[in-house]
Amino acid sequence: MFGWECFCWNSVPDSYLSEPEPFSLPAPLPQWPQGSGFASGRISLGRLEVVQITKFERVWSCTNSRGKPHGFIFYRPLEIPDGFFCLGHYCQSNEQPLRGHVLVARETSSSEPEADHCHGSMLESPALRKPINYSLIWSADSPHDGCGYFWLPNPPVGYKAMGIIVTSKPDEPEVEEVRCVREDLTETRETCDLLLSMDSKFSKNSFKVWNTRPCKRGMLARGVSVGTFFCSTYSDSKQVADIACLKNLDSTLHAMPNIDQIHALIHHYGPTVYFHPDEIYMPSSVQWFFKNGALLYSRGSEKGKAIDYQGSNLPSGGTNDGAFWIDLPSDEDARNNLKKGNIESAELYVHVKSALGGTFTDIAMWVFCPFNGPAILKVGLVNIEMNKIGEHVGDWEHFTLRVSNFTGELWSVFFSQHSGGEWVNAYNLEFIDGNKPVVYSSRHGHASFPHPGTYLQGPSKLGIGVRNEAARSKLRVDSSIKYQIVAAEYVDVGGGAIREPCWLQYMREWGPSIVYDSRSEIDKLIDLLPVFVRFSVENLVELFPTEVYGEEGPTGPKGKANWVGDERCY
């Protein structure tokens, strides 16, 4: 079990830690279409029903930087509905708007007892139970909020704690304060996003606070984030066996939006995608790409075949075995025409899927560009446009809207940036026309960014990498209007509501594999550099992202790991 220690401040900040203002989207939410359990305020997880609490009362605060009014505030949830119970407290920085949630839970009535397959008996234990008592993990003294005490609930045998309790008094909290959850209704979770780290003069280990999330994530995973934090004086941030997350045992995922609600969400939140004013490789629809000369090649054949505009003659299913690929026509004029794309025909291809055990909906919006232009490399103050490096046929990029199934509120957006990306909270987004975020597509590479500017892909501390330039222009696509829902596996498609297009089943490459003569281009790059920033070819090759030097033909959306899994962050 945890040990505990007390930390005292050696200096007093000049000002009180400011209270963050609550965040709200720029415009009110609409009345969503009726049906299912979406945006009803409550979600059934089987034996438990949960409510998302976003109103809090401050319990204690501390600063990371002594003498500066920057730090973290710990909150207890407020306005818990009758019959529901707290599972843990919430923590966030005071430098961001108050924007978070914790879940509170109550047990639902069950008409039949559950079978215990391990012991052959019937499970009659309640889903929620009070902790036996608490263990003090850590305490500290704040010059304005007094002492703070961090308590881990000690659950009964067969139960799991969901979070930490913070108090301003040394007395152990009442067991009525929180509930523990029966172990078969939980899943394991892990730490993410280190929030706070404070050193102590009494121990070599510092006190650390992290956000947490389910270990298994993606549209098939059933782990539900509770919104609580984890803290420890251990150096290993992965030691979270003492607390767990919830598990959704309701296979119907009743809180996911139906087809009418999906359309309403896209109309309300669909971002406008801005392309760089100097972009020459524009997006297009897949149909335009096929109609204007894209060819299907197969191993052992030198001649490509024309592709039906619906993609009906593309090989369906299977794996990316290298047997087929798509390429541009050999005629130079036709190739150049396809490379330029056609923004008038462009539309966003939408995949709607469950996230965090059905408590959120992920709306992944895919952009297709027939061609990815050459990379712009940056070494120090020098920018060099490559001739070939970075080019490839068939560029698929995406961004993802994450919406709360409790309210229908946009929570965050994932911006895909080549081999990874980043989640951006709603309060850090740029909005236009109400609650519609703005997405900036980078020049040539089409990576997605939340704001205009120059972004470096690579070891940014050395000033070396691929330069991504994003800016607003008249070149744009409004995804709230120009979109096509191509997949939502959880929706009952018996009535033909969502029919996946033929081309989506094509699992091979949308462009030929290319290996660039990177050494010759890097040699030229080195010759252009000032002497004091020159590197050997070998060292420079190691510093740039690997995709700069060669490109396997990219697969389509369904071939990406995030089609089923969670988004990949840097």
C-alpha cells in the first residue's frame, strides 16, 4: 500500500491561485433529433447507470512554480442527482478554462441474478459498496488553501476504487463520501498526461498527479473513463492497480446517436477545412479520381486497368499483400491533371464509431487528395523545397470530432499529422459560424492543424525536420455540407441507412511504393547549408522523419489502425 508524507511550502506566492472560468461552446446546442439514448443526460452500462458531472467545488490548490500564480486545483463534484454516488475527485490546471467531468453512478435494478462463472454461484453482491476505510497517500500545506490531504479508498474484497478523494482536513473522510465498484464491472486503466510533480525534502520520490484512461481503447473496447485522477509518490507512473475504470456491459450501446442524430451532429459541428493559399495539390472526391484516369495495377502486369467510378472492380477485402496498387496514368497531361485534384468535387468521408465504451462518439472525417507534394525541409534557419522526397500518390488524411453522448457537446478534436497527431480540447479550438471548428490543412502534405502557422515534424529542439505550413485562404471545404457517411458499424443497416461504398473495401495501396534517392538530394541539401550547421549525410538522415526517404503506397481509411483502434498521438 501507499506510504504517506507531508510537504510544506518554503515560500508564499504573492497572489492567490486564480479560479478558472467555466468553458462553454460559442453557440447554444440545438435540440437534437429524438430517438435512442443519445444526449439524454444518463447512460446505462448494464448494472450501473452513470451521469456526467461538470459542476465542481474547489477543495484545495497548489502551485508548481513557487511565487507564480500557476498551478492545479482539486475539485469535488456538485449537484449529484439523488440516488447517485461520487466515485472520485477531479483535478486540472488553473491556466485553462474549467472544462472536465467526472462520472457518478447508481445501481440499476436487475430482474435476474448474474451467474458467477468462476465459482458456479450466483452473484448477489451489490454493484456499488462503501469503502472499508481510506489510506492517506500524501498531504501538503498551501499558503492560501491550507493543508490538502489525498486519500485512497480501500475497497471491500471483490471491489475496485475509481479515484482519489481530496480533503482540507486531516480527519479521514466518511465512508459515505464515495463508492467502490464491483470488480467484474470494471476494467484496468493507465496514466496519461502528467499534471503535477512536486519534490519533497523528506523523500527522493516526488509527488505526481496524472490523468487516467482505459488501457484498451477503440470502437470495440468497453472501458469507460471516470474522469478522476491518480496520484502517487512512486516513480513508476503505470502503477495504477489500486484504481480502475468502469466497463460498459450494455452491448446495444444505446447512447450512440442514430442516423438522424449523426446528420444533425455533422451539420452543427462539421469543420471548415482551409488549404494553404499556395497549395497546388488539392483534394477531390474519390469518384472524380477514378473518372479522370486513375488505374489499378497488379503484380506481374505492366498495364493498368481503368477503375469504375464507384470502385466496383477494385479487389475487395483481404489484406495489403502487395498484389494490387493504384497509380496515375502514364500520359503526362493526364497525370498532372490528376495531381492537381479538384476541390469542387471534394467531400469528407465520415466514419462514426464508439469511443470510451459508448460514452462518447468519434466522428472521423477523411480527406482524399490524389497527390501528396514534395516535402519542405528545415535545418536551422534554412528552408529547402525537395524535388521528389515526400511525394506519393493517393493521400488520405483525417481529423476526428469527439462528442459527449451524455449531452451531444463537442468535447475535443483529433488532428492527424502524418504518422501521429494530437487531441485538442474544445476550448483551444478556433470556431466559425457557431460551433464549427476550423481545420488547417498543411501545404503539400495535407496534415491537419488547429491553428495557422508553421509546424515542424522532427527534432524541433534542433530546428530540424519537415516544415508544415498552414494558413487560411479561399481554398476551403465545408464538411458540414460536403460529406458522405461511409460507415457506422453500430447502426442497424437492415433498412439500408448506411451502405459502405465499394472503394472502402479496397484494402491495398492507393499509390505505388517509392524509394527515393534520398542520398543525392540530402547531399545537395548539405551543400546549401552554412558550415556551422552542416551534418554528415548519415547523421542528417537519422534526424528527419523516416517517411521522408521513401513511401509505401498509403492504404485507404479502413486499412488504418485507427479505423478500429484509438487515435495515435505523438
